[in-house]
Amino acid sequence: RFHNNKIKIRLNKVPLFIDQTFKLGFFCDEVLIICNSDNYETVLNEFERIKSYIRYYNREVKIRIPRIKIIKDYDRFTENNTKSIGPIAGICTGLMEAENPYCIVQAFDMPFTSCNLFKLLIEKNVSGSSDIVIIKTHHGIEALCALYSKSCLKILLKNIEDKVYKIIDILPCLRVQWILEKDLRKYVVDYLNFFNINTITDN
């Protein structure tokens, strides 16, 4: 999700959304970037130069560029086609456009998510029996760093129709696989993974 000036965030000269794409490339054969109309051209231009950013990484690590789709939020997921309804719109758009049955949903403003975390999300659903794999700690539920199935779409779309936009409200209707603090410790995932950039001073 891209809002305001967050699109300009960089990590060691690399746009944050490019850095996250490289991380996801170790696990995903397709990465969907969901953005609003204001940021679409900027995102598109940066991805046209994505190969130039590989030089900023350790040469011993083989960077894999997955298939990338840059998608604008659907107009249908706005109130009166003007007001954003929040992250639920991006999740629905991504799930509808995805070719695979499961998607890792990753908020744009979480710069320190690790490969260990993505590995945990995937391995928790090795049986393929969950609708959603989601993290719950004493800090709360991480709805914007989770594994979603296309089977979530029905309840997500119904909630949008009913003007219920809080993502965690879908959980009682789904088969949920919880990731708890003991799981995070096992995979060496610390709480910095869930840090959000919310102000200029956070950058």
C-alpha cells in the first residue's frame, strides 16, 4: 500500500518497495504491487530500473527478480469512487489478480520484515488447509503481514459491501492458523519485523 510521501522511502539507496520485492523473490514467483493512481507512474518507473538496484546487495547473495505486476486499486473498492476504504481494498485487489491460490500480504511501510518471517508464514501452511496464516503476539494481530488464501475473498467482498473495513473482522469466518510468539522465537523473528514507518522521524 502506498500513501503520501512513503513512496520515497529508501534503504541504502534502494526504494523500499524494491527491497521488499527482492525479499519476496526468494519465496514467490509472482509479486503484485497494489498502489493508488497518484503513485502508479512513480512505481512503474522505478520497477523499469529494478536490475540497477541489485548492485547495492551482497554479490554472494543471488537476487531473483520474480514476475511483477503493478496494479491500481479497483475503483469499486472506494466509497463514491473518491475515498479509500483502507488496506482491505489492496488485499482484495491482490487476491483477485493473483495467479496463485495463496498470497503473502506485506504492508509497504514495514522495512524490516525478514526472510525468516516469510519462511514461517509459508511453512505454517504446509498442509494447505488454512484460509489465512496470521501472527498474534501480546502487541496484537499483524493483519498486514500474513498469508491469505483466495478463499478469503468471499467474506472480504461481503464486508466491503456491508461497509465493514476492519480486516480482523473476517477471522471468525475463516480457518485460521495462528503464529504465536513461540513460533517467532523458533524462527528467530524479532519484533523489529513488525515496525511500521508512520512519521518522517521513523524514516
